[in-house]
Amino acid sequence: MNVRPLNDRVLVLRVEAEEKTAGGLIIPDTAKEKPQQGKVVAVGSGRVGDDGKRTPLEVKAGDRVLFSRYAGTDIKIDGVEHLFMKEDDILAILD
């Protein structure tokens, strides 16, 4: 299925969290938090300003991003969990 976000929306695939701590302890699934990093899968065409002009988004498909903990809406696409969010919920682009 192809999904194309509208306006300033972004589709993100969460990056899996580490399963071990730095000390080598294995973290059980019940204690894991959802990761706050992801890979941008698709972006919308941009935000429409008050003057009617469209401003393109700063993120692009393929960028690795850091987003706020409670950002966006979880959805499943072809059985894979994705996250729909506004560009404003993205805190940083990771290099």
C-alpha cells in the first residue's frame, strides 16, 4: 500500500530500541519504552501559510529523526507499525 501524507504530516517508521543495557543486562519486553527515534518514510507537500504559499518541509524521506515521546498517531501499514505526526513534533534530524 502506498501512503502519501498531506500538508505538513510525516510518516515515520520507529527504530527498534536496544534489547541490552550497556552493562549487558537484557531488557524484557514489558519494561521497554517505545523508541523516540525513527526513519522518515514519506512526507507531505508542505505547510500552507497565511499568504496561500506552500512552505516545503525540512525533513525528507530517509532522514533519521528524534521526536517527542507522545507524538503522532500509531497506525499499521501492511502489518508494520508506523507513526503519523506533524513536522512540529520532530525535535531533531540525526546525522
